[in-house]
Amino acid sequence: MPEGEEAPDAKGMSVTGPYGGLVWRKATASTDHGACLEFAETRTGDVLVRDSKDPNGDVLVFTRREFAAWINGAKMGEFDYLVA
């Protein structure tokens, strides 16, 4: 999603700071208690990940290929042991 584009749902949000103007989203299954990750897409297609409790904190940056590899692993249950 291009920088500055508005989020199509209530879970999206824009913030200021080093990644200001990006639309950050969290899963619709997330709770309002702050136990969530948020994701944004840069103009170059990288995927950013941050802790929703600390929107001005550290941000992890992944290429689309890296993020796709993680998503595919999660879909196959490779990380289920982390939440069991």
C-alpha cells in the first residue's frame, strides 16, 4: 500500500515518526489489550512489523520474500510450538 493511503478498516492507523505516513494494520482477531503486532508496507514493498503497545519503538524490516517465507511457515504450523 502506498505511503499515506488511508486504511480501509478501523484496524489501520497512521502515525508520525520515522515511519510516519504509513498505514499500520493489525489482525482483526487482535484484542484491544495491546497484545498485538502491527504491519505496514513501504513504498518499496518491504514489510514493517512493530509492537502495537510501542508505536514509536523498534521496527523490524523484512523483504516481501522474507515475509512470505515466514507466513508460509506459520500456515504450515512450523511455529505452533511457540503458542502451545
